[in-house]
Amino acid sequence: MRLWLKSVKFKLTVLYSLVLVAVLVVFGLISWAFLSFGLFNNLEDSLAADFSSVKDNIQRNTGDDLPELLAELEHGLAGSLFVYDIASATLFGNHFDTDAVRAALIDFIPLGETAQIKKSPDGQFRMYIARYDQEAAPDRLLIITRHAGYIYDTLEDYKNVLYTLIPFVIVIAGVSGYFLASRSMKQVKVITATANGIDPADLKDRIPVRGNDELGQLSRTLNSSFDRIHGFIDRQRQFAADATHDLKAPLTNIKTQTEVALDRNRPGAEYRDTLRSIAEDTEQMESIVEDLLTLASLDTAPDAQHSTRFDLSNVAEDALDGWEVPCAAKGLTLARRIQPDIEITGEPLDFQRVLGNLLENAVKATSAGGVTVTMNESGGIITLTVTDTGIGIAPEHLQKIFWRFYRVDRHAKGNGLGLPIVQGIAEMYGGRVEVESEVGRGTVFRVVIPAQDRA
């Protein structure tokens, strides 16, 4: 029971019912006010019309006996007629309502020929009061009264109808609200059931999308999240498999060579060859471990303790100097166009890694032609571009080259961590990496990062 009371379905039903009841109450109050205004306004218009008619008759029959004239004119009206003499305080007319009229006139102040609407102390009468002849009888007021009880009865009946409707509205609102809430929550149940049934290790199931409402958008968003998580898990599995393979291979070589070396006594030269091979395998594993540690450290911003304001142009020039010999050995040209005096706050080693990894890939992929490196700052943006005339990258590989351990050529030397490191460093500094490539014509890598304001 408590769970049901806490359910969203129950809360939506109650909310829907309360909204409908509130709408009914507001509508009732407004309609009651308009009805009251309309009824009393019609009554006052009717009194004004009667006053005009009686006034004309009195003015035409000034010589007649006033009480008799009033009694005669009253037969054609729905109310009562009175004439009040201000000077003598005499009231002529129907003696049945005399007391009510006198009570209403106690605080009455005439305003020339301007008509005034007064109500009796008990509110049951409306009185239209004004001078009927300002020149001939300035001290006499013509008073026309009309019972307003029928208006109060009508308003009371209308109010009772509204009170009677409220329970029915609550029932109807509750039933319809429950139906609408159940219909809305049906998709929520589907989402919940699908989410609970998804295997965290698989994530192949998807939530059925029904409609374009908010729940449909939520279903699409969750499915999109599941797609990304599924892709991430697949890449993590591939990452683990590749890392295991790349670390296991040199370990296997070291173990095999060690066992062979220890199998029997060998000449010193063979031991030196074995140790040299073990050292190469160890260096390969060390490189992989260092790259993995670098990737792990890229999830945070640059370390403030080791960050400094430095000349990025000099760092780039020094890094390029180290690649002159490898490029010359392959018969490649290394062109550079580095804008001087570009400064940035960070760690110089980060940018050495970026340029080193990009140049290493460019030199490996290029057998003829050369590599061109440009760097400039414009509009607060630093752009580093490495262009080669190598074999290029096929379109199906371009979106995957930033995956960890992904290699276009599985037999090529390297561990597939260079480009993920480049991308990680660029993102750590608030930038991005762009790539353009055409098979057989070469590749362009572009690192774009914001230049921090100078201190």
C-alpha cells in the first residue's frame, strides 16, 4: 500500500485530479462573478428604464394627486414607486416598503440630477433614486425599488450546482487521470524491464521506441547511451586483448631465450646475443607500460605543480631537429614552418610526445617525398599540422586510428598507442585532433588547442 502511494502513477493521478478540481473551482468563481455582475447590471438597466418612463408621466400629470398617480403608475411596474420630499421628510408611496426605503435614505446625499443606485440594509432591494424635476420640484426625489431576491436565489442555485459537480469531477478526474497515468507509465515499465534485462557484459538489447513524446526521446537517449557503452566495452575488450598480446609476446621471448640459455653451457658470445635480445624485448615492454601510464594520466588537467609558461616554438624546433637524421636516412625531406614566440602554459614533455608520435607515424608511412610541419597562432588558437606524402589511410580506418592498440597494419612495428596519446593530450589542453587522408597521396594531422592568456 505504501509503495503504491509513493508511485509516480498515484502522484500523477492525484495531481491530475487536483488540477481539474482547481480548474472547476476557478471557473466556478469566475462564472459566478460574471453571472452576478450580469444579473445586477440587468436589474439596474431595468430600473433606469422604469425611472425614465415614470419621470415622463409625473411631469405630464403635475396637477394630479401624487399618491394616486404613483399607485396608478406602479401597476405597470415590477417594483414599487416612491416620492420623497427632502424639505418635509415626507415619503409618498407603497406603505409596505416604507421602512426599508426610509432606512436607505438615512445617509443619502442628493447629487443634482445624477441618479444613484442604493440597496436596502438587508440587501433584498435595489433602489434607483434621482430628482424627477430639477426646476419644478427640486426637493423631491423619485425612488423606484425592485426586489433582488430572485438574483440571490439564482446565484445560490448556481453555487449549489457547482458544489454538486465537485465530487463527480473528482471521480471522473481520478478515473481518467489513472488511465492517462497508466498509459504514460506503460512505456516507463518497458524501459525499466528492458534496462533490468540487459546483460552488462553484452548490452545488445534496446528499448522499443514508441512515439516522439518525452518518453520516446528518453528511450532514444538511453538506446544511444547503450550503443556508446557497448562500443566502449568492445573497445575495452579489444584493448585488454591487444595489451595482453603485446606484453605477452616479449615476455614469451624472454622466457624462451632464458630457458634456452640456461639449458647448457654456451660461449660468451651467445650469452651476449641472448642478453641483447632480452634487453630489446624489455625495452619494448617498457615502452608499452610507459605509454599506458601516459594514457592513464591524461584523464586530468595538466599538473599545476609541473606546469610552466614556456616557448612552444622552441620545443617544436628542438623536436624537429631530432628527426633530421631519421628523415635523411630514408631520403625524405623535413620542411618546417614554425611561427616564433608562441607561448603556452603546460608541460613541455606533453608537446614533445605529440610532435614525436605524429612525426614517427609520418616517417613510417612515407617512403618517398617528405614531411612538412607547420605551427602558428591566430585568434587565440594554436594549430600544429603534420603533413606527409605517404601511403595514406583508408576511410574505414580513419575513425578507429584513435582507439587504443588499434593498428591499420597489424604486422607493422608499434603498439598502437601513439595516436590515442596525441588525442588525449590535445583534449587535456581543451583542444582536438583532426585528420585528413587520401590513400596513395598522404595524410594530414592537425592538432588545434586554445592558447591560454599570458600571465
